[in-house]
Amino acid sequence: MKIEFNPSAVASATWREYAIRFLLGGLVTAGAGLIARKFGPVIGGLFMAFPAIFPAAATLIEEQDERAGSSTKSGEHRAQVDVGADAAGAAAGSIGLLAFAAIVWRILPTYSPSFTLVVATLGWFGLSFLGWILIDRFWR
């Protein structure tokens, strides 16, 4: 699947879809905050790594694709392919998140927070992009 920027996709989303994403993302974030308050930041950080928007996005992608295909077999297949691609992107992003966390953990004691944030963000982006390329090349 080719990675592309499609601004018209933003316009085609409904307010209901944005509300679902916002609600689920907020609930996961609030839950991680409560866990961090009860068990400490290390345990809370594990839960912050949960891809909060992915479950809502996967459900909405499937719903949109099936609606576009009028619930035919082709619409169901398209939904499976698109949700699978979204899951692959989430996996690549999770690999990048691991790099982000490792970079912050390793260099924050030595360097300023702003420098650390820049380096960690670049590491996240680079490893996420590399992960996507590898997933695209070897698992499709």
C-alpha cells in the first residue's frame, strides 16, 4: 500500500466519527493517568503506550468501507485490507514509540529536555518509517 496524504479524507469524516475517536482516546488516556496515580509512573507509562485511537479508527474504517461497498463481499474485503494496513501502521508506530522511550530514558539525564525531545522524536519518526517499509516489503 502506498503511503499518501489525502486531505479530503478529513472532510469526509463525520462528527460522530470524531466524537468516537476523541472519547475512546480520552478514556484510555484518563485510565492510564489513574493507573499511574495508583501504581506509579512506570506502570502508568506502560498503559500510555496503548494505541488509544487505533481501536476506534479500525472500527470506523471497517464501517466506512463496508458502507461504500454496500456490504458486499468486495466492501468487506476492502475493509479488511484497509484495517490491516492501519494495524500495520500502528505496529510500525509502536516500534517507533519503543525507540522514543529508549532515547528519552538514555539521554535525558545528560542533555536538556528540549534536545532530548527533538532527538527522540526524530528516532521515533525514523524507526516508524523504517518499520512501515519493512512491513510493506516483507509481510504483504
